Amino acid sequence: MFPAEKEGEWEPCKVRLRERKKHVTQQPPVEANGTEAANGEHGTNGANDAIVAGEAKETNGTDALNSEREDPELYEDWETDEGAIWAMDHGHIVNWPCFYALLTHVYNQLSPHMPIQTPILLIGQPCWSQKDHELITQFFFEKFRCPGLTIMDSASAALYGLNVQNACVIDIGYQKADITAISDFEVQSIGRTMALTKCGGEAMTQNLLKHLASRKFTRDMCEQLKQSPICEILLPGTPMPGSGQTQSEDITNPAAAASTGATGSGPGHRLSGGAMGAEPRGPGEGTEVGDDGEDTEGVLDVASIVTGGQGKMEEFLAKKEKEKAEKASRKKGDSAPSQAKPVRIPNSQRERSTFMYRDNAVLDALKGMSLSREDMADAKAKLDEGKQKSAPSDSQADPTGVEPTSPATASIGRASAPRREIEVGIERFQAASDGILERIADAVHRTISAVDVVKRAEIWDSLILVGRGSKIKGLNTSSIVIVLLLTYD
């Protein structure tokens, strides 16, 4: 929330001052009639002389008439967090007046004209104390006079949302992570990990900023890079692109690699296709050995020829002759070598990649200027390096995105910021470089180990990853399990 102009009040967005310039029209000077003034005839010319002299005295010269007057104008900026007051820190409520104002704003947005009061369900943080629950309950009943209020734990809400009975909920948020073990719909308070620091989305943004600060990257650029598809968290021990290390060089046990895909045998060789959830390559139904693209059609035809007799043999030979003739004709007909299809390299194997950055700083600078809509659209079109998208409805007809009046229109304003393409190297894989995966995996192990040994197996079978911080590519339950296997092997 943002402090309002009146002390003790709050605003949901930043209220800025835009300077709009208006030209002052200059009146032609009136020449004084010295002869008439000397004769004492003070008519219209004399009055005009007095007015002009008075105005010139007040403005300290005639140059002030050519100046411009600045007329202040207020507008709402829904995109910036400059000067914002955060009501919560790592899940804890640190500013109660700001928190009450936030609850009031959310309530007004959800029910602006509700004639009948309804019960309220509030999703609470695991780190909230009993005293916090009492203060929140008192505020809701006194402020909104609601007939009923329930404060539900966020981990329990995720469990009911997925319709499971036993699970371990890993909630990765903005500044922290919460790991909760739930058995038979009951939260296990003993051993619960609450507000685990340096494991949220902000920590990942700061890691990227630390590695890209030498390239003049800002926090906003690192935040958008984190949310882009090219940002990925690699498993421990995965070689970086461009290091010259390939998977074939690391294989120490060819038999294990052929059957399970593991690079070797013994501890520390769990980074295999089987560990990642892929099917094994060894003998058995639904498995295969050798190259993935090997042609096995001839083997099946031979088996059918043996049981088909002479007619089947002639049919098979005719088919082979036809295939040879078609292959020879294709070779003769191609005068130039055929162009090979471009191989699509996975992001984890690319040394460099690009993403589209929305330059919100340029958009803020354009908003502060006194530009018309046409000038604003023209300036953004010249700065935008991305593909233009036409507005699908009349609600987005304004191409400038200036003065959004609600969070819905604020998203349009953010999307209308000028975009430019930025190239990033292997720094995009460093979002969890300070051991975020290891800390989360260790907290999961400690939380589940505190549960009764009879119920642990069911909880291990259901790991739930939620939160905005978990949307980064590579941060999933499979990677957490692999880190656990590598750590506690």
C-alpha cells in the first residue's frame, strides 16, 4: 500500500504528479501617448498604460509573458512500487494499519455493492500466531460486520484443492518457503518448516542480479528474465553449456548406461533417465536397447514370410525392389544436396539465448511527459522491438496504456511497455546458485521425518509444489527428489 496525502490513510497505487504545460497568450503592448499624458488627458490609452506597467512590474519584465504556466495533474500509476509500504515481511505482519488497509481494499474490490453480508473465508499464513488471528477476527467483525469468518491454513487449502488426504505441501512464495506435512487432513505442527528464508522468488532474482550486475542489468530486468522461458534451474552436477563436457565423457559403466541410462554405478550416479521418471532401456516389455531411431521393420517381415509361404516371399521381394527403385530415383533427381532440417537444441544445452524485456522505465518516463495519445503511441512504436499485437476489444482501444484505473487495466499498461530483445549467457541458469534447491530438499526431509513412521510413506508419495516462486522452469518435485537422493544416498 502507499501512504495517502492525508495522514493515516492509504492508497492501493502510487499517485503521481504530471506537469501539463499550457501556453499563455501574449497581448500586444499598448503604446503610451506621452503628449496626451503631459496635457493631462488620461483616456483609454492612459488606462492601458497603467495596466501594462502594473503587469510588467508584477512579472519582472516582458519576458515572463512568453513563459509557460505549469498546471499540475494527478494520475494513478499501478505499475511501480516506488514508495510502497509492505504490510508483511517473510509472511509476518509488521505494519497493522497498512495490513488493515490492504484487507479493506481487497474486500471493496470483491464486493463493492454487496447488499447482503456474507461469511468470509481468509487464507492465512502458517507463521501467523494466535494473537494475529484474534486481531484479524476482531477487525473483520467490527469493520465489515460479517456474519461469519474462517481463517484457513494455506497448506490445508492446497490439500483440499487437489483432493488428496496425505501430502507434503511445499509453498514457495516471494520471500520465503513453507513446508507442511499433512496426514489425514490434519496439519502436523511438530517439525513444520515455516518462513524458510532465502528460498523465495526474490532470492532467485537477487542471484541473477548478482551474476548480471557487471552487464548493467537492473532488478526489473532480472525479474523478467526469471519469469521468461529461458531461465532454468539445472540439477546439481549438470554441465553448463559451452564447458566442453558431454554426457558420453562421463559414462563409466556402459552396461548401466544401456539398461537404465545411468552414467555409472554406485553412489552419486542417480542422474539417470530412470531417476527422472523415464522408462528403462533394458530387456522387458515396453523397453528397448540400442539407438532410439533403429529400424526394426525387417525383423517383423521375416517372421511373417516364414509362415506365409511362397506368395508372401514374392510380395516381400517386390516391395524391397520397389523401395530400392524409389531410393535410386530420388538420388538421381536431386541435383543439389537436400537442405537439412534445423535441429532444435534444448534451452539447457544452449550457451546463449534471448528474451523480450518490457522496458517499464521508459514507459514511466513517457507517462511523465505532456504527450498526446498519438505522440505516445508513435514514441512507443519506435522503441518497441517486439511484434505488435492489435487490441482485441474496445476496452484496450487506448494504445498508450496511460492512466490505468484498476488492476485489470494496469496489466494492459504493463504489456504496452516498449520491448527489446536481450541476449543472456549461462547466467540464466544461476537463479538457484546459492543452494536454494538443497535448502528446500533438506527442509522437506526434516519435516517428513518428524511425522509418525507409519504415515511417512503416504506423504512421500504425494509432494505438492505451489506458489508463484515454483513457476520457474526446473524447480519441481522431481528435482527436489533427485537432490534428496544425491544428498542422503
